[in-house]
Amino acid sequence: MTADDSFHRLEDDDYPAYTMGRAAEMLNTTQGFLRAIGEARLITPLRSPGGHRRYSRYQLRIAARARELVDGGTPIDAACRIVILEDQLEEAKRINAEHHRDTKPPGTPASA
């Protein structure tokens, strides 16, 4: 792998580039919080060959949303469930929009 290949992997939202310590620092939270949302199955970090947790940018965004809810007084299990449901809703909306776009008759304007 070249240095250029490594750089492009860092641009990938799903590439597990961040250690637990760095992820906690970036989110201004504790490693215990990251463990707790992992136990609640909100995110499942990849493991390095040495067994250390590694987080992607996508996972950090999910963790940050859970942290907002917990900071607002929502219990951690409920916060994780809310974030999972929000994520599922966004995916359903994306699929629905894609379906509507793909099923329009030919010649139909994009705004119709």
C-alpha cells in the first residue's frame, strides 16, 4: 500500500482510523461512554490485530448524537435506541426517494 492509498482510506467514512482514546477526546467524552454504547450495540468498533477498538468517522457521528441525548438527560439505553431509529428512518427516506426517482415515467420533470 502506498502513502496515497492510505490517505484516501482516511477520507472513507467507514475506515476505522481512530483509537478509543482519540475518539473519546474528539467527542469530549470518556472511554467508558464509548464502551457503554458498544455494549448497547449502538456501534461496534473494529478491533486492531492487538485487540484495540478502532472507530470510523461514521461511528463517531453516531456516538456524538448519542452523547447529545445523554447530556440532555436521556438514559443511555434509550439514547442508543433513539439514534438507531433515527438512522433507520434516514435510510428508509433515502430508499423511498430512490424508488420514486427510479419509477417515474420517462419525460417526467424531476420536480414532479
